[in-house]
Amino acid sequence: MTVTAGGSTAAGGPRVDGHELLLGVVLTPDAGDPGRTVDLAVHAEQVGLDVVSVSDHPYRPDFLDAWTLLAWVAARTRRVIVLPNVATLHLRPPAGLARAAASLDALSGGRVELGLGAGGHGDAGHREGAPDRSVGERVDAFEEALAVVRALTTPGPPVTLDGRYHHLRDALPGPAHPHPIGLWVGAVAPRMLGLVGRLGDGWIPSATRIPPSGLEAANALVDAGARAAGRAPSDVRRLYNVPAPPPGLDAAGAARWAGRLADLALRHRISGFLVFTDDRAVVSWLGGDVAPRLRDAVG
């Protein structure tokens, strides 16, 4: 594990395992007050956070469509990374998702990353027309979908893929976009963790599913998958979705919280923390008080 400060990042900040340290938020795409969600995203950029992500639950009518919201957020901001956290591939055709991501990356100046998941809300997905597949079949379909997204977001010749669930026939990659879009996979089960190591650019679990005590074992499975595929474990960025902090948004609380995040970064090679919050005061605190302390502690 390598931690170095002052790497060649946009902010010139510390790096963990070769990746720039990121701090951002996971916002609820609340359809009841769309303007507030967008304003929170803009505020996150203004206070110095690095990432704005939104949950993707396309079967919920009380939620805005994640991609439509991300496009609106990208248009209102100039610096932050935007990503779905995570896109449910059992309800989103991978070729269409790849074109959407490439298009938004082009429009935003290279600020899109892709959080992707196999889909864990089976009943809700079935109501929206998602196929009824076993867990194993969902993983197989996800692996094929990942190959489709990778192929269509990577410049090159026409692509043909013959899978059981997904197919391409002389499909041309594109549209052209400014930077390689990272495929950051939300995964919990052992088989999916191995898949992340083999094929993913990043791993993005949630603390509610894999608590800090489970990170070492899960990281080992990702590492094993990477090595089996001839990759270095550091090729896979580690990110972490974490709950909102407890009350106490003061300097002392910021120091404690930054210390906990820094320990996770240094101990488990986590280079990105995304905080679930829809509270403007928490967003301000994260950007103004936690972020500089976290960067100092890691750097």
C-alpha cells in the first residue's frame, strides 16, 4: 500500500494507493423537491467537495431519474465528479447506459464516473420489467453488461460480443469523451468481489453492507481477483459509502471524524469517501471542516 502526498491531481492533494483522495456526498434524488437536491449538489462544489453522487432506484416514482438529475447537476457545476451510486444494470440496457455516460462525460468536460451494480431489489425491478433471474444469473448478466459498457466507452474498432444475456454486433464505441470513464462496482458477495478485482476500475461498497470490520476480508477477495487476472490490486480504486455523521458539527467533531476516515484510508487503501446526507449544514461541515483535516491527516 502506497500513500503519497502532492500527486498530480486536480487539487494537488494526497493520493492513496496511487489514486487521488476524494470526499463527496450521496444525495437522495427526491422528486418532491428537485430544486433542493440540485442546490445541495451546487453547494457541495462551492464548499470544496470532490464528488456528487445520487442513488439510482428507477422503479421509485418518488425519486427523480438518476441520469436526468446528474445531467442537470453537471450543467450547474464546473468541477465536481458526478456518478450514479450505483446504476442498476438489471433495469438499464448497458449499451444505452454506456452512450449516456460517454455523452455526459463529453458535455461535462470529463467529470463522469460510473457506479454500477447487479441489482439487489429484485421484486421492485420485476414490477418494472426486469427479468426474473437467480443470483448467479444476475452476476453472469452483470459481467456481460460490464463488458458491453467497457467496449462502448473505450475508443477502438467496431465490437462484437456474443453473450447469453447481452450482445453487440459490430457496434462502434462512442461518442468520443474526454477521459477514461471509471467503472466502480458496488459489490458485497464473494463472487462479485472477485469480479471487481478482475474487471472493475473501482470498488464502492456501503458501510451499511460491509462495515469497517469487514473491509480487510473483502479487500482480500478483490485483491485475489485482480492478481488472478494479472492485475495489480492497486489497479482497483477503493471507495466507501458512509452514513452521515452524528450531531456535533464543530471543529472537534470534524477532527474526530477526519481521523476515523484517515485511519480507514491508510489501513484499508480507501481513496474515496461518499457520505449519505441531504443536510446543507452537514455538506458545509464536510467541505469546510472535515475535508482539509482529512487531506492533512492522509497527506
